[in-house]
Amino acid sequence: MTKTTNSSLGYRFGMLSRLNALFVNEQLKPFGLSTGQVACFAALLHSDVPLTQDEISTSLAIDPAATTRTVELLIKKGLAEKAVNPGNRRQKLVSATKAARDMENDFFEALKRVEKTYSEDLSEEEHRIAIGLMDRMIASAKRKKNDQNR
């Protein structure tokens, strides 16, 4: 039987994800953040308006329970805060704190350093193509997931 694991996209995405996590954890130690908190924290920093936890979960394709745990960790670290949604009192709105905004530039610079570790051998054109292909794969996977949820 021929082994095909090393030739699959899944293997490569998994390997890149694990390597990315190692580099991210190393770069984000000074911030007290780990890989599992990066996407949620970045979403809060990218948004000019508070987000519901459901919006965070949906936009990042993260399990709602995991989002809740991550938001609570960010709150404990003083990097996020919750407020009651005046338009729907059952919802909580999550936003980045001033402390989070103060470290925003350094946080994103650290993530850029991580990306450079695995993209430095790519030309600008190859980098652009890789991003475009990944965006298409993500869109395809999201469509498939949405179709399954109907």
C-alpha cells in the first residue's frame, strides 16, 4: 500500500498549523497570550464596534463554547470587557480594552514576524498567490459547512 499522507493538503495544513502555533506561542509570551487566544483577540482589535460572542464564533469558525472560554480568559487578563447589549439585553457585547489597544501594534508586529518565518522564501508573487489560494479554500470550506448546517 502506498502512503499518501505527506502529499495531501490536510497534512500540509496540519503541519503548518502546528509550526505556526509553536512560533506564535514563542512570540506572544511577552503578552501573556497563547495560540488559542490569538484569533479572538485579533477579531476584537480589528473591530471598531463591540461584537457578540456569536459573531466572533461565526466569523472565526470557532465552537461557541471555546469562544466563551477564550473571552473569559481575555477578560481575566484585562484585554477584553463585556457589556449588556442595549438592543438585546440577553446579549453581551465584547470589546477590546484600552490595555489591549495599547499593545495592538506590538501584537500585530509579533504575528508578522511569525508569518515571515514560513513565508520568507516566497517571492511577493508567490505570497500573493498563496494567500489567494488559501482564501478560496477557506471560502469553499465555509460554503460546505453552511450547506451542512441547513
